[in-house]
Amino acid sequence: MSGQRVGYVRVSTLDQSTVRQLDGVVLDRVFEDKASGKDVDRPQLEAMIGFVRDGDTVLVHSMDRLARNLEDLRRLVRRLTDKQVRVEFVKEQLTFTGEDSAMANLLLNMMGAFAEFERELIRERQREGIALAKQRGVYRGRARSLTAAQVEELRARVAAGVPKSVLAREFGVSRETVYAYLRAERALVEPASAASTSPDAMPG
């Protein structure tokens, strides 16, 4: 009897969607963490490692979704393969088992190092881009998570009594993002209301 196919998904912030990771891959169960790559607290990762058994297969979109760095990658793959669990990385098209060859271990080290290097290049480009944008005076921080139409729908459904936690899940954002949009709306409405009732605005 073959084991279960178990997916592990991680995104870097609460506002990022996990839909595209392992999209179309047939799985028996999925464990999902929402934490930065440097965050050591990944409860669903530990839950997944505790859940899988001999003969199971763990599938991850890419190496950088499983591990924070090369050392972490080697350690996690070893923890899983020591339990006779296969580890498959979909993007890299690599599979590791408890009977890995010298070539497989070499590929693990090389691809893991490349993934770590690629992440650092991306971060460096982001830092340089932000610095240049600030010099030009055009940096405005993160882009809005929702479109204007989505924000209008969000506010209407809050007014209708839909729980904010439910809306956060449906729109793929954090609850704090939902509250931020509601605060922004109040900030626009309250000054306008105050101006319409001030003595200067009253007819003589």
C-alpha cells in the first residue's frame, strides 16, 4: 500500500496567497505556514514532519519554500528521509529518499545554495530599487493589496455584518489589512461629516 502525498506550503507574509503553490498537484493533505523565511516558528512545518510516516511523500513547490537557508534545507531533508519519507521539490524536479546517491546529495547542496543566492540577489535588487525610488521622491511603500472595486465590496459586506475574519480569508489578505481599509474609510468620512456640521458651514 502506497503512502500519503503530503504538501507543505509557506508564504512570506500574511497578505500573500498560497493558491499557486502546488496548484494542480494531487495531495492527500496540505500543511500551510505563513511566516518569513527567517522565522524559526513554523508550527505547520513541525506538524507536517510529525504527521508523515514511512512510505509517505512530502511535496514542496521549491526548496526556498521549505528552508530558510542551505543548512536548514539539508537538516529538514535529512529529518524527513530518516523517517523513510520521500521529499519532492516540484520546481527543481528533484526527489530525495533515505537512499540518496552521492549525485543526489551534490544536487541538493548545489540547488539549495543557488536558491539561497537567488533570494539574496532579489533582496538586494529590491533594496536598490527602493533607495533609487526614494531619491527620486516616488517611493510610496507597498502597493495596495486590493483593487478599488474589491475595497468597495469589502466595505459593503462589513456593513452587512459579514465577519472580518471570513472576509480576510476570502480576499486573501490579513485581518489587519481589512481593518486598515476600514480605518481609511473612516478617516475620509469623519472629516467630511465634521465640516458639514461646523458653525462656519451653517447657513446665516
